[in-house]
Amino acid sequence: MADDAELIRAWQEGDRATGARLFDRHYASVARFFRNKVGPQESADLVQSTFLACFEGLPRVQASRFRSYLFAVACNLLRKHFRSKHRARVELGTVSVFDLDPSPSAVLAGDQRQRQLLEALRRIPIEMQVVLELFYWESMTAAELAEVLEIPVGTAKTRIRRARQLLHEQMQAIDAQGLASGCTVEDLDAWAQGLRGEPEPS
């Protein structure tokens, strides 16, 4: 099976059919990126916009860095979406999805613990939510996160640590049934990684 770099080089050489293969390969990841942050219709629109913008930029993309480029586009579109929708400069480093829209997530999860974890993610700053979801669900390294977010690697590592701690604090705060009682940050790591394939649109 051709890897991303091979498909992109083929696309850059004129084989437009490879675009459909790239879309099929990465659609689920991009949909998952938006799904716990915006409503279902907004998510669908942002997924489409992400791929359109991505393919427009493919002639300039380094083939080996396609995934980082794809999620950088997704992050930029998410930022523009929030700032346009709320008619104000939304600081993603301080405001959470819950702050902007306290209605329940459109994402369904298998058990109460997973639902609490998804809700906790929505209550940390969006910037930190993005870091954790890419770290857990897309298995991105600090170096890859740094490329996506256009920050130094050291800053990416710091954000991962801080985001994990904020998630732990939020999980404890909303844990009315005691399902996370005594849990550690490492426990949350395992739970979050287990959610990678779980969330589905309602």
C-alpha cells in the first residue's frame, strides 16, 4: 500500500485519483478532530473545507509532512470558525468549547467514564483540548504537534504536560458518581487512548 508521501508525489505529478485515496485514509481522523468541538453540521462543513484547502495547497507541501500539514489546516479553520461565529477574538489558550457552547457534546461514548472524559476535554482550553486529542487519538509526538501548532518542540512538551493535568482536574470536578475517584493522570491517558475508535456522531 502506498504511503502518504508516495500518494502526494503522484498527485503532484498529475495523478488526481490519488486525492480520493488520501481523503479516504484521513477522513475519519479529521472528522474526529472537529466532532467534539462543534455541532454535526459545522463539523461536516469544516471537514470539507479542510480537505479543499489542503488539496489546494498540495503543490507546495513537502510529501513527508502531509499529516502535519492537514491538521495545521484543520486547526487554523477551527480558530477562524470560532472567531467568526462569536464575532470576537476568541483566545483558544483560555476559552473552552464549554465556555462557548455549554450544550452537551454531539459525540456518543460507550460508558459513563468515557462520557465524563469527553466532557472534561470540552472544559479545558481549546488549545489544550487540541493538543490532547492529537496526542491521544492521532498518536502525535511532541515534534509533530510542534509542527502542526507552529511552536517550539519544548513548548509542545510543556503543553502536553499542562493539558494532561488540566484534564485530570476537570475529570475530578465533574465526577459526580466517583468513577474517577483516585485516578491518576496515567489512568486518564489509558482511558483517552481507548476512546480513539469510540466516539461516533449522534
